[in-house]
Amino acid sequence: MINFEKTAQEKIVSDLTLTFFEALQAAGVPQDKAKQTVEALNQALNSSSKELATKTDLAKIEIKIEAVKNEMLKWYVGIALAQIFAVIYLVGRLTG
């Protein structure tokens, strides 16, 4: 089954290109030139929009960064405690 529904981003691009086409025509640009210009803009917007991050993507990345930060903090505290105990042990062995 074919899905004819546009994504929110596709709707925005479509609205922008229509507005741009109307502005070109209002400025006196011939219809064929306006159509070619809008098609080039539409192609550029659609090809580059596949590489853009959404707010949801950024939120997911922030969650992953926070998880990694917490994991690193646990390791840092663990290593710091191990060093402290190692120093205490060595000082006790050397003085005792």
C-alpha cells in the first residue's frame, strides 16, 4: 500500500516552495523560470533535510550523553577510592 501522507517536514518544504513560487511570479519572473527555480530549491531542501537532526534526535543524544557521563563518574569515583586505599595500605606497610 502506498503512503500518500507527507511528513511535517515535507509539508513545510512544500509550503515554502509554493510561497517562493508565488513571490517569484509576483516579482515578474516568467512562470517557466520560476518553476525551475522552485524545483531546484525543493530538491536542495529535500536532499539536505535527510541529514538534519530533529529535536527528538537531539533529546536522544542528550540522554545518551548523560548516561555516559554517569558511567564515567562511577568509574572515576571507584578509581579514586582504590587509589586512596592503595596509598593507605602502602603507608601502613612502610611504617608498620
